[in-house]
Amino acid sequence: MNKIFLIIGVVIVAILVASSSLFIVDQRQVAVIKTFGEIKSVITEPGLNFNWPLIQTVSTLDKRIQTLDNPSPSAIFTAEKKSLLIDWLVKWQINDARQFIRNNGVEQRNLENRLAAVAQAAFNEEITKHTVRGVLAEERAQIMQNVKTRLESESKPFGIKIVDVRIKRVDFVADVTDSVYKRMTSERRQVANKLRSEGEAIKEQIRADADKQVAVTIAEATLDAQKTKGDADAQATQIYGEAFGRDPRFAQFYRNLQAYRDSFNKKSDVIVMDTSSDFFKAMRGAGSADAPAAIKKK
């Protein structure tokens, strides 16, 4: 019975020793084995590995590409003394685990704090050499390349390599931003006023052309109407002349009726005259000598 307990105890101890001696290195990691605090070996390949418990310790580092964002953008003066807020990022990766741990320990934050200071100093020095226009567009790529070159040189003791440096955003400080916005507003207003004046000129030209076409059309229509009316009046005069020439007495009677119609057109008209005058001779009855024979018969 004692042997069984002994065997079980040995097995448990062996399992505990094995579990504390074996460790797995992930493909995204690099492992550093220390013996009494001194770096003994660095494991970069993934798989199962062994270390001596109580004697050796294992630290793992992330070997993937890391991103350092600008922790606190600050104003930087350009060559023409304009203040800009530069928001940047740095892509970096561990390439020497021994050097990284010697200079930064196993905490990635320690490295990022030091690298951020170096990157900010590099941007400060580089931006002062360029104008606002250059930083915004023309020389932006060159600025990023120059900062990357400087970081590659100054970050060698950190055990890392600089993969990329980028300017994410460029802003003006508050007073400069207001000035820029006012200038942009003024420029846009000038463009709007120019377009508006050009539109008014085009509108007036179109309106003048339309008025001219209307006047010409009306003049031509009036001329055609007057010509048609003249032809009609001539034909009517000719017809009246021919009709009145056949019976002058009827013509005189017809004219008298037209005169009566024109004189008594309105009920409100008041006419004072002698009824025995020649004006009313057509109204004195059918026996009037001036009435046409056809009317007298009626």
C-alpha cells in the first residue's frame, strides 16, 4: 500500500515538474530564457520547449508589427512660423529580442515611451525646414522618409526595426484655423459673386434676345394683319359700291339706319333735335318719298 502511495506521489511530482519545465512558443511570439536573470537563449521558432524550473524564467515578446500613435500632438512651427498640429504614427517590430530586453525590459510600454519622444523630436526638427504648403502636399512624402531615416538610426539600441512612418493628419492651431477659414470663405464668396454676375449677364442677354424676337414677331404679325384688313376693307368697299350703285335710294336708306344705330347705341344717351329735320326722314313712315319701294309695299 505504501508503495502505491509512493508511486502516485512520484508521478504527481513528475507531472508538476514537467508542467513547469515545458512551455509553448506561439508563432506570433519570441521567447527569452533567463538563468538567474541573465539571458541564456532566445527562441524565435514556434513549438514546445524546455526550461529548468526554479532556475530559469521565460519571457515572451510579441514579434508582430506594432503601431505607435502620437500620444499627445503638439504645435510645431513651420519655416514661415506657422503653427501646425501633426498627428503621426510609427510602425515598428522587434528584430533583436536580447537587445530589446536589455534596454527596455519585457514591457512594450517602456519602448513606446522612449520611441515617442524620439519620433516627436524628429518631426519637430523636420517640420521647421518646410512650409505649410510643403507639409500639406508637396513635400509630405519626403518629410516622412526623413523622419523614418532618423528613427532607424536612433532606434538601433532598442532592438527594433522601423517599418514605416506616416503623417495621419495635419491641423492648424485655433487662431490659424480661423484665419484660413475666413480666407477660404472670402475666396468662395468671390467665386460665387463672379458666377452670379456672369449668370445675370447671360440672363439679360437671353431676355434681350427674347424681347427682340417678340417685337419682330409682333411687328410682322401686325403688318400681316393690317395688310389683311386693308385687303378686306378694299373688298368690302368694292362690294358696298357695287351694291349701292344698283339702288342709290336703298343705299341712302341703309346709311340712315346705320346713323340711327350709332346715335341710339346707349340708353343713357340724350339727343335734342328737330324731328322734322332730314335726319329722321327715314322714320316718318312707309309713305316717305325717300323710302325704298320694297319697304313702301310692306
